[in-house]
Amino acid sequence: VLAGRSLGGVILFELLRTGSPKLSFVPQVLFTMGSPVGLFLHTADSIPNRSFSLPGGTRYFNIFHPLDPVAYRVEPLIAEELEKLDPEWIPCDSDQLNWGGYKTNHALHQMGKTMYTWARGEEKAKNDLLRLIGGVALNAGDRVDWSLQEDMSMWTTVGVAGELMQAFPSHSCYMKSPDVAAFIQNHSTKIAVANSLVAKHGPEMFPDASETVSGKGKGSSGTPGTPSPKSAG
């Protein structure tokens, strides 16, 4: 497992993409946090297509805070249509009251958005975008872009000024975030176990593990379901 923050994430991504210098091992997964990987790929005119994956089958997760001025999304770079699809939320793993992995403010927002999408008959369009994600090889058909849920505070209610006040703290939040730690631990463990089972017994013996390796296992995106009250701990 490799993980890098900010420019460190860019360096790791490029090291794996180019294979130079060559590592003595093949990492199973790369996590970047608050990294401008998308910006560097765009400015270098090295935009990957949907079939691109890191050598050796290394999975890739792009983690960022929505107010981080340094971080960039990657999915819309691969397929323009994916700009219409919100990044996946990283589940809330803190001890505070949350709703099915959502912080309370996000749970309310998500319920409102779900009802709005349903009322406008946009479910099919969203499902089409999710099917498009299934054809993106960079994370084996799983979501690439994963966003932290920002806290509800006084700064979120004052528009642009509040966003500017939170910009720099947002870029430094990853290493101390229990949500990021739990996310990396859960996904890296799941992928490592699945890879081990498939390598030892073959995909026929453990089809569920094979789907996890390919990113197409049930619930592989980690999308929280319909929000319901839950106390995490």
C-alpha cells in the first residue's frame, strides 16, 4: 500500500505510471490525499483514457477535501461526462452521531438531493454515469474520486469568505482525520485479502474476492445507503 499527500501523491502516481525508477515490489493500491494529480496530468497533456490503469493492476483512490485549493478531481479528466457525477463521500467514522455514514448536515442534503433527482426523473441519467464509471480501469471500475465531508460550522454559512478561511486548514486535515485513516485501512485490507484469496485459490473458488479485486464487488463503491440514524464508534 502506498499513500501520499499533496505533491507527494503526484510523485507516487508518476513513479508508478512511468515505472521509473522501478520499485522492488508492486503495490496493490495507491491513495493520494489532497493531491493535484489531475492538474499535472492535464497540463502535461497526459490525460488517461478509460482503459488506462497503473502497471501491475495497482488500484487508485483520489481522496480530497471539497474546499482544498490544491486537490483536483480525476474522473472528469478521464471522461467529461463524469463532471456531472458528484464524487463519492468518504463515510464518517467518528464518534459523533451520523446517519448511515453521513454527517448530519450531509445526510439532510443527500436526502433532499435524492428526492429532487427522483422528482425530476434524473435517476436514469445518474445510473448511466455509474455504469460509465464501471468502464474506467484506473480503479478497476470502482470510484476514483472520494471526498471528505466537511463539518458544519459558522464558516460554511458565509459564502466565499468562509471557504477562503477554510482553504488552508482543509489541505492539512488528512493526516489527522480518523475518517481518512479508517477509509484507507478498510479498503487496503479488503483489497489485500481479496488478492491473496484469488492468488492462492483462483477466481473460481472465490468469485466474491475476484469481484473485489476487479472493483465490481457488491458495495465496492462504499456508497452509504438511505441515511438512517446511527451512532458510529
